[in-house]
Amino acid sequence: MLTPPPLVLFLGNARYGEFEPLREAGYRVGLIRDTTSHGWCAADDAFDVVWHWDPGEGIDTLAAELKQDPSVSVLNLREAYVEHYARLCTALGLPAVPAEEVAELRSKHLMRRLFVERIGQESTGSFASVRSPADVVEFGRHHGWPVVVKPAALYSSLFVVPVPGPEAAAEAFRHIRDGVDGHVRDKGLPDSFRALQVEEFLTGSNHSVDLVVDREGNAWPGPVVDVLTGADLGGADFHHFARFAPSLAPAQDRIRMAELAVHAVRAMGLRLCAAHVEFILTPAGPRLLEVGIRPGGHRARVLHQAHGVSFMAAYVAVLRGEQPDLGKKFDRPVGIVTPFPRTTGVFTGLHALDRVTALPAYSTHAVYHSPGKQVGTAGQGHWQTLSIELTAARMSELDQDIRRIWDMDDLIHTRPQTPERTEPEQSHRPHRPHLLLIGGEGSGFRSIADLDVRITLVQERGELSEIQTRLQDTLLVQEHLEEGPVRAAAEFLHSTGAPFDAVLSFAESQLLTAARIGEFLGLAHNPAPAVVRSRDKARMRALLDEHGLPSVPYRLCGSLAESDAFQRELGAPVVLKPSDGSGSRGVTLVREPGELPTGWRRAAAAGVPLVAEAYVTGREMSVETLTLDGVHEVVAVTEKLTSGPPSFVEVGHQMPADLGSGPAERVAATVTALLDALGHRWGPAHTEVMLQADGSPVIIETQTRFGGDQIWEMVELVTGVRLAAATAAGILGAAAPPRRPAVGGGAAIRFFAEQNTVVRSVGDLDAVRAMPGVMTARTTVRPGQRLGPLDGSGSRQGYVLAVGTDRREAVARAEAAHRATGFEVSG
């Protein structure tokens, strides 16, 4: 008589994708179904055996049944059953950690203390228990701001709140305390789950290692899995949006994370279990965050699909006293994405799911909630609504589809749970509309201050100007403007003072922050997807292709080999550039395959992945536009001069560009179509195009901000349009500022752009400023200073800006002033 295959039971819950590899390994698979749970679980007919179990009745009956067949193995995959599993192991006589110790080990404070005591201070960040806002302030005073406040015993990034400074501590503490209290009450959890912890804010990328631990406490780590959080992609909280493999972390850091994971489970004294260890990979190396005494969410599936690793079979092996196998069999780019709705509401269904199923990397998806369920963000205490599995041929393609799903901010459709406010409820608000302004220079701020609006400015200390200090209504200064702390400060100010009506930023580094804050607080704002798509060159190229707009062949490349393959397929010169770069940083022309290794090193020094694009020639222009509530106006077109290959650093601009009526109309139509495709709704945009010999435009890139290099100033001098003030007035519904009389009919700027030489002299700039039409003359160097390579806009050494009755006169004046500065270099 044939002996049936061994039986493996999952305690409480198991989802599709988690148990199937065990069948491939020759096991029968069963479920001990939690009859009290409404969480998403595979159907009964997916299992060979199904037992029913009420956790409220304990584990005695369950243990008695299991003792009848000692060959049965039981696995736990869920945090909710960690203590039940420990009691079951004890009842079965297995040498697992006792339930009482497991309950204590779920405390993040105890975990961190054990890490420090048994591994070393450098293994993790600073931390402390907190019982009041004063505790948070005291911790920040000693360890620096920002800090993170979180529940000490909950998981899945629930109620994790960054606190930017002492002024936000009270509101942040109240938010998390009340949220955790309600969650503990609703879930019937022990009072110990109400404990809160404050931690050092660690900067870096997110990663995890899952392990199996045998009866003696020996631990076997699996491959590293990388994580993208909502905050990484432009969101307002730290939920794990995507987990994917193979890991992009350097090999030595992956080795160190595996070693540190083993040390962590040993420090906690774990035995006979699975463990999930999370890290932040900081510039100083990996730092431990926390350990879960169960596998990480979706990690087993990612490991199986990406590396051929059967984590569940390894888990069974340690239970059976056998040697586990967690070695990689292959590398294949795989990710699982779990989108959350952007705001809390009642789930009504998925919107335009065909956008997901049409993605090149799409494999499958699962929906965890039925319509009518309240859903929201992890930061507000909600669980995931949807999971999407992706499989790609290249990591760059996987990354692209992950980010495409992030851009589908309306994918999970909700309706408000409570009625919107009525006009009488809003009648108490101040008459002057209230603008939250994040970062930026004093020039744009000056024009906004002329409006009849209230301005709250959040600014970096080193960037604060005299005029901003003098003309704002409310000022919050931070040492550095980082996304989490700025959002927390905005939430605090919005809830405790006069509420904001709109949020803006004209600083490139803060555009996403402003969009996220507007989305999170329900303020008027430029949509985050528009900002994200414009800043990611690969996404923008994909958008151009999707909408049939003039573009060039391209490929997102994570390695030299990928860019080499692209150039050989193209058979033509390519331009390499960082996918999120600006200011000509890292831009490199590669004419022949033999030049590629040098070109790759030059471009990659500014950041990877790189976008490789077909090299296109012509006259380079930039189009300056103003968008008010989705209506686009072309304000000016600028002609650009560059240093040429290999880096194409801009060395001059002149306005208005000499286009002719036909090309001008085609350029305007192309750029406004691009802005429509982006979903750009409020504010200036700066779009670079190449005008080819036949007069047709090709889009190079766009940014949802006004042009740098003083182009914004040239716009005001030639057209009278104050882009910042017009945007603020429009988004606030305030009276539009009148257009000022133009100073000239044309404007031109010429930069000092020398390289690899020594400055010999700089002349009398005051005399240059007195020349006809010269508006500004400045340099940033001194005689005797050695200059490095011209590898970006930041390498230039100053400029002269002039106006004239027309473009021709402005150019002549700028070039005369450039020569008159006496800027001379050796050789």
C-alpha cells in the first residue's frame, strides 16, 4: 500500500501563491481555517484537507488532533497567529519559544534593546519608549530631528508618523495615540499593544531578509528582497507598496544584511520558526528595524518566482529536522505591488483595471475587500486592498511597471464616508485665502507677497532670504526640507491653525512634496502623477509613446550591458542621462559602441538607472508655459545654446526664439498636448524640444516648474508675466496680478563656462552692469581658482543678462557684456 505524501497545514489563513510550491515539492497541503476571520483567504477546495478552528477556544483541541499524526507539520504565516502558534508548538512538545516570550518579543522596544546589547550599538538606530509629547521632544533634543513615532507592537507600517521638529510633537503624538487606541479597541488586542516608541529617522533604501530557524536556533537566510514604500514613490506614508527581487543592493551589503539577520534572530533567541527581518540600508551600512516571527508579507511568493526558492519547503524542513535549502536557482525580475487608496473612504471597486492587465509585466492580481468596506492608507491604520504580481525580462522594465501602477492614483475607487462640508460650515474661515508655500527662492516669493493672500512658508534654513523673513505671515524653518518631516509639519499646521486652501512649491526638489501634501490634506495642488511623470525621463518617454507625441527611441538601462544592447539594436549614436537628472547633470553622448564604457561611467556617476535615447539634432528650444486649472498658455519660447557633446551644458539662452509661424504653431500644439497627457493642472512648466530641419519638434523633456538659468526672469522682462504670482492667484481664486509692462522686446543670457583651467582675472563687474541693457552680471569665482570639468549647469562660473528692443539687440548686448567682464583663464 502506498504511503500518502506528508501533510502540511497552514494555521488560520493561507493565500493563493503561498502554498502551491509545497505541492511541487511533494507535500499535501491543508488549512486550519480561522472561522472568526474575514480576511482574504484561498477557498476550501484549494486544499487537500480543511480543519475549522475558533482561536477564541484556544489550541487544546487542535493540539490533540495533531498529536494523532506526528508527521503533520504546521506553518504560521500571519502576525495575528504568532502567539497561538507558540502555544501550539509547546502543546506538541516542540522546542519553540514559549508564548509568553513571543508576546514580549513582539515589542519593538525590546527588539531594539536586544540588538544593541547582543549585536552592538551600530546594528540599529536610536530609540526610546514614549508616553507623552514631552518624551518625543526630549528624544529629538538629544538625537536630532526629524524622528519617527510608531506603535511598539503593531506591524505593516500602521500609524507610523514622522515628526519634523518639536513644534509638531504634540499633534503627532495625539494622532498616533488616538489611532492606535482605536485600533487596539476595535481588534480586541491586549493593552500592551497601545505602547508607543520614538526612533531615529534613518535615511536610505528598504530591504528585507526572510529566514528559517531550527530547533537549536540555527538560522538560514534567504535572498534579500527590496522594498519601495509609498514615501519612496511620492506618497504620504510608509506602507510597503512594492517588494521585488533580485535585489539591487550591492553584493557586499546583501552579504552584510544576511549576516545581520542571523545575528538578529539569535539575539532574540528564536527557535523553530520563520522570521522576517527588515533593514534600512544607510550610507553607513544596513541598520536593523525590526523582526517578525513569521514570513514577510508576499516574500515567499517573490522568492519562489524570482529565484526558484521554496521558502515554505525550507520552513517544513526545519520543523522536520532536515536541512533547509534557500539557495537561489535563478534570477528573474519579479515584484508584488499592493496599492492603497490615496484617501480613506468606502471601497466601491477597481477603476479601469485594464490599465493594469495591459502592462507588459502583468501576471495576476487579487482583490482583498468587497465593495462597501472602509479602506484607506496604512498610515491611517488600514490593510492593503489589492495585490498585483509582475514578472519582467529586465529589472528596468519591472521598475517601470511598478511606477506606472503607482501613477494610477484612481485605481482603487472610493466614495466619502461622511458628507462634505457645506458652505455655512466654511464661513468661519479667514477672508484672505491661505497658501502653503514650500521652499523656493526669494524672487518668486516677492511676486506672491504682492497678492492679497496669507502665506505660510516652510523653508530650509540655508535658503531663507531676507524678503521671505520679512513678508511671510507664518514661517517654519527646518534644517533640511525632507519629505516626511515637511508633510508632518504641514499636517500639524493645517490642523492647529488657520487651514490652508492650497499648497505650491516652485523649487524642483519640493514639487513632489507639495503635491503629496495637497493630496493628503485635500488642498488645491498640482497632481502628484504629473510631477512624478515629468521628473522620470523613462516614464515621460513611455507617456509620449502612449499618446503618439513626437519622441525618440529609448530604453531604461540598469547596466552597461543593457545600454550596449540598445545601442547595437539602434545602430546609431545615443545620449545617456540619469532617469531623474536635471541641469545637464550626467548627460553624455556616445557615438560608437567603443565609447560606451567611458560614457556609461561618466553618466552613471550622476545616478542610475540611466535612460539611453537616440541622439537627435536640430535647434534646441525651451517652451515656457503657464497652466491655470488645466488650461495651458504658451508664454514664451527660448532658444538655447549648449557646449555641445559630450555633455551639452547650456551656455546661453535668447528670447523670443526665431521660429516662424508654422513651426511656432507646431511647437505650441505639441507642448500643450504633452501637458494634457501629463495631467498638469496648476503652474508653470518648462519643456525642452528639438526643432528638426523640417520644422517638426521632438520633445526632449519637461519639468512642472519654471525654467532655471534665469529663464523665469527673462520671461518677466519680455512678457510682463510673473509666473509664481499668476499661479498662486489662480489656485487660490484670488484676483489675478496685472501683467507688468515689458522691459524689452528681447532678452539674452550668456554664461561663463570654462573648464579644466585656472582663472587669471575677473574685471570690473560694476562697470559691466552700467552698460546699456545689462540687467545682471555676476561671477562665482576668483583669480587663481582652478576649474574642473564642465559636467553640468552647476559647473558654470556666472553669467550676464541683458535686454534689448528685440532679440537681436539683446544678444548683441549680452555678448558685449560677456566680453567686457575681463573673465580670463590660462591657456
